[in-house]
Amino acid sequence: MVTKIAAGVGALLVIFVLMGAFTIVNSGHVGVVRTLGAVQPTALPEGFNIKKPFLDSVEEISVRLQKADAAATAASKDLQVVSTRVAVQYSLIGAVAPRTFQTIGRSDTVAANVIAPAIQESVKAVTAQYTAEQLVTKRAEVKQKIQTAIAVFIDDTLGQKGAEGALNLDNVAITDFEFSQEFNRAIEEKVQAEQEALKAENEKLRRVTQAEAAAEERKLAADAEAYQITQASVAKAEAIEREAAALRDNPELIELRLAEKWDGKLPVVNGGSSLPLLNLDGIVKQN
């Protein structure tokens, strides 16, 4: 009986030892091995791994893409107070995970103690190089400079901890720019003034266009009237010229014109009873 009990206990002990001799690291993670509390330099890959029973414990560290964000308040080049929120996408490097865990901690500790300070210091340094208006109009350039500054800050911090290359900086996004109420009001007033100036310029252009159109219309009317007068004068001159030529070539036509103009009354002559003779040559010359 005692032998059976001892055999059962031995079997359980063997099973327990065997179960403690391996570990499974989930996908998207690496295993950091601690032997009696001491961190081992080599990380375990995902999947099935062998470890020392009772001596080794395994901490899983995520190497997936993660996000950390932080807000920073800084002064712009024109001394405007700007509140900026920046989001950073990063991932820990599995090969350096043991050193990262040993000198800094887990992913959340890396985000709080390395990335957040990097965001705040970088935003302050870059924001001071631009005016508040330029921070909006040159957003892509500002983002690039902030990303570069964050990368330099992180590399310096990790270098001091002996964990160079511990994380990969994938992307930096400026999620928000917030300015003071005074600056926002000034921007609104500036935009309103520009809109009013544009409206006045458009009204001026409209009036000038209308005046030019009216002047062109009057010019066209005057040109048309002058053309009509010119054509009438030319026609009248040609008619007079034709009539003069006809009179020169037909003397009888002159007498006809005189007869047409005679009203049928004979001239009145005092001092005699005889009728005077008509001097046609004189009348012709007179006419």
C-alpha cells in the first residue's frame, strides 16, 4: 500500500516537473526568461519552448504594433500658446526585449517613461521654430520635424540604458492643434476682413465692368450714327454731282427746272403797258 502511494506521488512529481520544463509563448510576443529573478539575454520565440523547471519564469513581451499618445503645451515663435496632441505608433524589437525589460520595463512602462517624454520635449522644441499660423499651414513639415526629434530623443534615452534599437518608430501623427481663445478670435477676425475685402474688390470689378460695357455700347452707337451720316453725305454729294452733270449736258433741262419753279405770276412793272420780255439767260445765271 505504501509502495503504491509512493509510486503515485512520484508519478505526480514527474508530471509536475515535466510540465514546468516547457512553456508556450503566444503569437505576437517574445518570452523574457528570468532565472531566479535574473533576466537572461536571449528571448524565447513564440510557440513551444523548453525552460528549467522551478528556476525559470517567463514574461511575455508584445512585439506587435502599439500606440502611445501624449499632449504637450508649448509656445510658438510668435509667443502663442499651443496645445498639441501627438500619437506615436511603435513596436518593440524581440531580440532586444530582454534588455528592454531589464532596464526599462514592459511596453506600458516604455510608453510612459520613454515615448511620452520624447513627445513632450520634441513638440516644445519644434513648436518654438514656427509661428502659430505656420503650424497650421506647414503641418506636414512640422510633423516630419517632430517625428525626427522624437526618434533622436528615444535613441538617446535607450542608448543611455544600453538598449539601443529596442523599439521601431513606425509613424507619428499630430492629432490636434489647439490655440488660445484670443488667437482663435484674431484668426476669425482676419478671415472676416479678408472676405469683406474680397467682396469689395468683386463689387468694384463688377461696377468697372458695367461702366466699360456701357462706354463700349455708347461708342458703338456713335460709330453707327457717324457711319450713317457719312453714308448720307456721300449719297447726297453723288446725287448733286449727277444732277450738275445732267444740267451741263442738257440746257433744256435748265429751262424745265425754271419752269417748275415759276409760280405762274408775271412780274409787275410800273410806268408802261407793255409786258417785259423774260431774260432767260439772267434768270439761269441767277439760279
